[in-house]
Amino acid sequence: MLSTYSYPAETPSGHLPLLIVHGLFGSARNWGVIARRLADSRDVVAVDLRNHGESPRSPDHSYAAMADDLAEVIAGLGGRADVLGHSMGGKAAMVLALTRPALLRRLVVADIAPVAYDHSQSRHIAAMRGLDLAGLTTRAEADKRLAATVPDAGLRAFFLQSLDLKAEPPRWRLHLDVLEDQMQGIVGWPGTAGVFDGATLFLTGGQSDYVLPEHRPAILQQFPRARFAKLPDAGHWLHAEKPREFEQTVRVFLNA
């Protein structure tokens, strides 16, 4: 069973629970503030996907396996939920919707399309592996060391949320070996058949190139009720760059 973080509704209103699924190298912890704010009128549950955070490690990191994990979580929530997935988590959520549509009411896919990409993230794995963990006690020192291979401060901050400095010795809360071994499948698309007839929002960053106009035919073929929205001046990590705008767009869609 996946590790989950639960945020009970502040004012219960009868809405279905919302399941939040992070992207590659992420975790449920990355979504804490947004999850708490979206829990104003509904229960929200954020998960650590397999090989991430505190969830079990597995040699199988396929989208079919991840969708099975999400189905198990939804079963524990009563059997139906709204689902929000970012990047890799968005692909897992799409596979879940296409293979078990009865489990979802509405779907939000954040900055990803049901297509294969040709950009590998293995360089980031090399950077994390190359971080000298000896004697590390503070995140500031870890950030200083990681800057030698990851110049982007935002990316460093994101990666370092998965570094457990309380462990002895410090460790990454990521199964880097499996993620590297299955990178082609992660950036790819399994070609899952099916159609999800539920309302779906493809929410993208205005400065991101992950969801392009040429991807719309593939999206609409399998998600015929898809709607499209962009957050200006946001990139691929749109929820971190424009959290309040992201949160409000998601809330309006879910409550429509």
C-alpha cells in the first residue's frame, strides 16, 4: 500500500475526496500547502508513488503498476474520487482513468500529455547520486554541494525535499536505481487503450513545452470531454511556481 498523507475537509460538503499524485522525483510532501488549501470543503489525500518517499520499493515502475497502486488507494477512500496528477503522476492517473473509469469522477492532468517524450531525466539521477552525503547535517550545506551539478536553485530545492537528513547516514527517499533503469518507460507512454468520458482538465504552464497543440488530437481521442487551461508565466512545475492560481483553477473545475 502506498504511503499517504490525509487532509480532512475543514467544512465537509459531500464532495468526493481528491487524490493528488506527484511527479518524478517528487512526493506527497511537495503538495502539502496546496492539499491543505484544497481541503476547505473536501477530504484530500496525497500519495507517495512507489519508489518515492516512504512508499514501498519495487523493481516494476510501469504505469500499469502505478495505476494499480492508485486504484488500491481509491478503494480505501470509498471506491470513487477526483484525481489530480502532475507529470509522471498525471500519466499514472490517465492510465487509471482509461482502465478503471468507474473509480474517477473528474480528472486533472497537470502539464503532461498521453504521448512519449524524448527527454531523459537521468542526468538528475546522476547529480543526486554524485552528491557527497558524508557529514551532511543541513539542507543549506546540501544545497551548496548540489549546486556544482544542478545550477537551477528551484530544481535543487525540489530535489532536496527528497533527501532524508535525519537518517544515518543521510539518504535519498528515492529508488534511484529503478528510476534510472526504467527511465525510458517513465518518459514514454504505454499506449493504453480506452476512453475516459469523465470531465478532464489539462492544465499547463504557459512557458512549458510538455503539452503542445499537436498533442490535442491524441488527448481528445481518449479524453473526449477534455478542457484546456494555461497558467501564464509558469513552466512545468506550475503548481510550485503559481500555487494560488493553480489551486484556484483546480477548485473551480472540481466544483463546476
